Amino acid sequence: MESSPQHDILDLASGASTLSFAPWAGGRLLSWHIDGQPVIFWPERANWAEPARVRGGNPLLFPFLGRHRVDGQIGRWRDAQGVVRDLPMHGFARDLPFAAQVDEDGRGIHMTLVDSEATRTGYPFAFRFEAAYRLADDHTLDVSLTATNTGADPLPWYAGHHFYFVLPHAQRAQTTLELPPTLRRYQQPDGSISAAETGEAEYRFDDPGIVDRFHVFEPTPPTSPVKMIAPGLNRTVTIELDRPGSLPWYAVTTWTEAADSDFYCIEPWLGLPDAIHNGLGLRWLAPGASERADLRIRVGTLA
């Protein structure tokens, strides 16, 4: 992948797989190719002036994900003392530079964000947030998010991923999503979360009813993986969320931008939008404590 106008892109290659990263742009995984074919979508003409707004890769969502609001204003939250603070949708991690270290064997990368003056105004907590990617083999990617409370006060958080998977829009009708048992919910115009409905075991990607929907795992952790089956690509993408030592993932969100977008997002989340107020997945991290959320993505071919 070509460098951006201002910064280098970091490429990791191992066997059939190539991963591209921009640690300086929110610790972003930009793309994943296997045998030269894209698995994670990245646009040909990315707006490097605002990389956090580019539709592609895997933006990291921290310390909160989705839309939170106070008195109807998106991007605000109220703490336990009643203080209202500004914090952008999906948090600030995707806008900030991460420190990065590549594994000695070149098969993985570890990226770190710590609190600073830029973060404390909207989120007055001391933290270390880490994202690690590692190729277990040519077709398997392990991903880990770790939050550590380096301060003296309990720290609220609910992080997530925003994977943009390649899916040509003309292939949506023949591509299916398999899910473990879930409850389907969405965020209503006033910011509240809808009542839970029993989710389906399988959806087609041309179903408008899965755009911007939260598939809440019931039970948690999920008893089986999330799987995209794409005959047009001769590809399966399996997301394993029940990993040893991991926090329980709360939900997976499905979203795409438009009817002609050549991607579909499958987003494992630790909570739901506005959890800081509604409590749906909100986590509190004790001083000095760490928590980790792991997943594994396997890419296969159809038999």
C-alpha cells in the first residue's frame, strides 16, 4: 500500500497474508490481503486529511462506542457528579496517534495509546489502551484490545471494533450472515435503545433490517462464531469471539453506508451505544486493573 502524503504506512507480510497499518492514525488497521485479494476494505482514494473519517479498515472505538448524548446533543456525556463533558461519537482513539512495536518475527504489531491533555478534558481518567494484531497463520488473524486503569479512580469504558469487510454490493443478496443466539436491538432517534426482539440465526446482506442493528449475544459469551458466507468471493469469514481469557463480547453490530457500498461492517462490541447512561455493557475498571477482549478471524474458501 502506498504511503499517505505525510506519514508512512506500515506493512506486515507473512506467507499469503499482508496487513497494512497506520499507527499514527488511530492505530488503524487499513487492510488485509490474502493471496493479493482484499479481505478488509480500504478505498483507493482515502482522504488522508481526515483519516478517522475514512470508510475502511478497522477504526478502534474507545473509550466509548456509538452515539452518546445529553439533552439531545450527540457527543456529550454526564458523569456521576452531574458534570457534562464533550466526547466524540465512537470516542477519541481513532483520532489520535498510537505508539507501535512490531513483533520480532514480523507477524504482528502492538500499538499503545495513553492519556494526555488531549484526552482528559472529555474523559478525565488515566489509562493505557492497547491494540494487538497477530497472524496465527496465513489465513488467521488474532486481535486483542486491552484497557488498563493507571489512575486512582474507577474508569468507565466499553470499546469495540469497526471492521469493514470487502463485499461487492451486487453480491449482497447471495451473501449470508450466520449468528449465534442473539437479541436484535437498535438505537432510536431519541438515543434510547429499542426493546429486544429475538434475532434470526441467518440473515442476507441485502436485508435492510440489519443496517445499523445490534445483535446482542444471548447467552454471553456466544456459543458459536459469527460467520459471513460469500459465494461470489468464494470466501468465508469466521469471527470467533469466545476466546480463552477474554472479556465477554456483548454484541456484534452490522452496518453499511449505502446501497452501492462495496463493504459491510461486522463490528464486535463490548457494550451498546450510550452505555455510560443506560448501562448496557458499561464496564468499570478498578485502579491498577487491566481487562482484555480477544477475537480471532479466520478466512476460508467454500468447499
